[in-house]
Amino acid sequence: MHCFLFFLVFFFYDMVIPEGHRFRPTPEELVNYLMEKMRDPAFTTPDIKDVDIYKYHPSELPGLFSSYQSDDNVWFLFCTLGKYGKSDKFNRRAKGGSWKITGKDQQVEATDSNTICIKKILVFKDCDDGKENKTSYTMHEYHCNEQPGSKGQVVLCRIERKTEKKRKPSCIERKPDKKRKPSSSLDKGPASDSLPYDSGNNDAQDNSEVKRIAS
């Protein structure tokens, strides 16, 4: 009984993502996850879900990953990449559009082995009345050597929704207004109830009066 309870506690602790958790692996670490998935198809991890992304529009990703919130608008998933019939070309059509390869392939080496995997960069394009419109969704698709006899290629996808970063308002010193502000009462001269303005002539008049009286 105690062993069973311990198993349940360990299982739910492993599957529940703690608050504040951030999953930001390097390309080399993602290749390690992919190698583990290829060795054991039943391999799971809370941060990388098994989702057939090609059955969905990327805007539906938040609903598919409802168990946790991605502040970075980044999602990781395992999926199987199918092909066009008997062709060797992979089918990347999805709901409402398709994923288009952009740029050159990049080689990524696993950290725990000498395995070399390939990283492709793709962008999702909406298809509206035959016209393709580029969206803000990008994908980093990792895949290694294809398993012999498999019906598709197991890949690990890192999907991100690019958003414009809002610029924080900076502290800008306010420039003085070029227009002259209305002057105050002190600038206009004495008010009506102020003392009379003395220009110095009153002293001359007082001196002349003193001389006249003295004479």
C-alpha cells in the first residue's frame, strides 16, 4: 500500500509543472530529448507533449497546452511527420495553411552522443483563397536519421509566436515652451493700490521749498 501511494505521489509530482517553471532548453538538449523519444516511443515529459501539429492551426496551441501557460509564447512537442503517398517528400500541410521551410538546414550534435541531427526553420503561412500569407508563427524542427520501416519521421518541434515588443516610455526632459508666458503683476509695474513711484524729482522740489522759506 505504501509503495502504491509513493508511486502516485511521484507520478503526479513528475507530471504537474510547478508554478514559475520555465523550460528553455538548448538545441543540443532538445536533440537529447528526441533521441530518447526515438529509442522509446512511450517516452514522455511534461514540457514536451505528443501532438500532431499538422491537424491544427498554430493559433490553437494555447488550448492544446492548457495545463500550463507559456509567457514566452513558445511550445515544444513531438509529432510524426508524414509523407506524400509513396513520395520521399514530407507533408507539412496543416489546418488553414502549411509550414514552409525557410533558410538553410543546421546541424546539431547531441550532448550525450556523437549523433548529428538536423534543425530546419519553418514559418507558417495561412492559405486564403489560394493566396499564402505569412504569419508570426515560426518552427524549429529537429529530426535525426529516419527509423527503417517506419511510416513517418519522428520530429521534435519548437514553435514560437513572434510578437512585437512594446517599448517602455522613457523619461524625456520637457523642453521649455517657446511661447512667452503671461507676465505676473510684478512684471507689469505697480498696481493701483501701491505706493507712488518716486523718480527723484520730489527731492529737488523739497529743497527749493526749503530755500524759499529760509529767504
